[in-house]
Amino acid sequence: METLRRLLLAGALLGAGAGVGTALFALVTPGEERKQAMLKEMPEQDPQRKDEAARTKELLLATLQEAAATQENVAWRKNWMSGGGGRSA
């Protein structure tokens, strides 16, 4: 009987803890309007930031294509955006 009592008490405490956690989560979760506002404020939504990210990707792909086309180890370059100037493999 004592074991059953302890099990029920433990279950009640775990249930109460889960209930409190769920209630706190529901309180701190932003509403739909706030979610939309947060998405609009993200840096990835800024047109200038998008252009900058696209340019960075272009430079990276150009560097990778150049590295694939040459025997030079481009990792030794001081300035990766320029050709030559580094040690060769």
C-alpha cells in the first residue's frame, strides 16, 4: 500500500511539473503578429543583406572553380580573391 501511495505521489508531482512547464511555455511563446514582426526584422530579409550574401556566394563559387581548374594550393594565398601570389603545392 505504501508503494502504491509513493507511485501515485510521484506521478502527481511529475504531472504537476509538466503542467507548470506547459503553462510557462504558453505564456512566453510570442503570438502570430509578433512572429511576423520578428521575421520582418531578421537581417536576411534586408535587400542589402541579400545582395551581399549573393555576392559572397558568387565569390566563393568562383574561388572554388578556380581551385578546381589549377594545381595551385589556393589555401596558401594571402588574398583569396586575387590570382597567384601564394606558394604552390
